[in-house]
Amino acid sequence: MVTVEIEATFERWQAAARALLSDGIAPEGVEWRERPGAPPAPRASKFFRVPPRFLELARQAAIAGDPGRWAALYDVLWRIVNERRDLLEDRAHPKVRRLHGLAAQGRREAERAEQQDVLRMEAEGGGAASFVPPGADLATLAAAAKRCQGCPLYRDATQTVFGRGPAQARVVLVGEQPGDQEDLRDAPFVGPAGEILDRALTEVHLDRATLYVTNAVKHFKFVMRGKRRIHQTPRLSEIAACRAWVEAELAVIKPETLVCLGATAA
């Protein structure tokens, strides 16, 4: 029996699992233990390709508080690599059902943790609220937003992307967040999503110049894949942190119609 001690993160489990697979150690020969400060596993001598869906479920399951999750994840991984690469397609398989159950538990626990973060942030007066100048016009708000550090997203984004449009706009469109092109060009909806929006506005005979267009989150959240920046959905706490900017924009414009483009904006 091999005892594996890891810090309770997906990345540490993944590194240890790779090393175990490289050594050909089956799940029944492994005892998993969590230990804060445990050193990372040695670099694996082999690499294994697994379905992206497994990695997605494993990341979610890793958040669950179930102490048996690491063994369950390695059990499924071992079977995918050594027995059935299409194992995840068999939803009736007990190991697959267990994996999905852990992933669902992880999602629930992550959502509860985010809700607690939001409540704590609001109670402490955190987020963007302290960066928003009271009673300011749109130009002053936009300038102030450039200095916003109300959530960690400002660290990696190129800049704050504030809303665009006239203060007297009767319609306000609120999207999720700026994308790669918006982050580089400092304007909302100028990338691929903006092209779709422009076509939709043309079809309903709306002039974009008469609308105010903004986002629920003002910084681009992404993950690097090679040289590309790939969009990531903002967390609930990041949306809540940025809410003060949207509320300030709406307080100035007082639109007749507010259109939320997607679940995040809603």
C-alpha cells in the first residue's frame, strides 16, 4: 500500500495521480491523505491524455468536502487510462455516478462559499463601492473606474473597460464582461460579440449610437491557453464587487429600458 499525502487542491492531486499512473500503481494500492504543507509529488515520467470532460468534473469534485474524493477521482482516472477511455459515457456505471455526485457537491459548496464571500464583502463595504465618486457624471465615473481595485481581476486585465454611450440614452444594454478585443481597445462590445450585437440591432432598427452599452464586470477575466487569452465566466463575488459601477451608471442615465444580455448581467 502506497500512502500519498497532498494538499487539498486539484493541482496537487493531479500531480500525484500522474506520478502514480506512471508507476503503474492501481487505485486499490493507494491510500490518500490530506496534509497542509505536504510537498508536491515528484514529476511524472509519463504523460497521459484524458477526456476534457473528466478534468472538468474532477476540478469540480476536488472542491467537495468529501474526504474520499481523491480516491474516487483516481479510481475513475485509472479506469479511463487503462480500461475504458469512453467510461464517462456510461452514466449508469457506479464509479461514474460517484464522480458526478462529487462534482455536483463541489459546485454546491463553491456556490455557498461565493455567497458567503459576497455577504462578507458587502458587510465590510468592500468591492468597487469605495472607488465610486458620489454624484459623478459618466465622464468622471469612467475616469475613476480606471483606478478601481475592487476585486482581483484588475491585476491581469489590461485596463478597466467602462460603458459607452450618451447620458440621455433611453435604452441601456448590459453584458457580462469585456472580452479580449474589448480589453485591448478599451471599449465594450467591439469584438466578436459586438459584431453579433450590431447585426441584431440592425435587424430591429436600433441605432447603437443612441444606446448606452456597458458590462456587469469591467475587467476581462481570462485564462491563458498557449498565447491566447480565453474568456472565463466571472464569479459571483466578482460580479457583486463591480455592481457599484453599474448602479452608478444607471443612476446617471435613468433609462426607460434596461436590457440584460445573458445570465451574468441579469
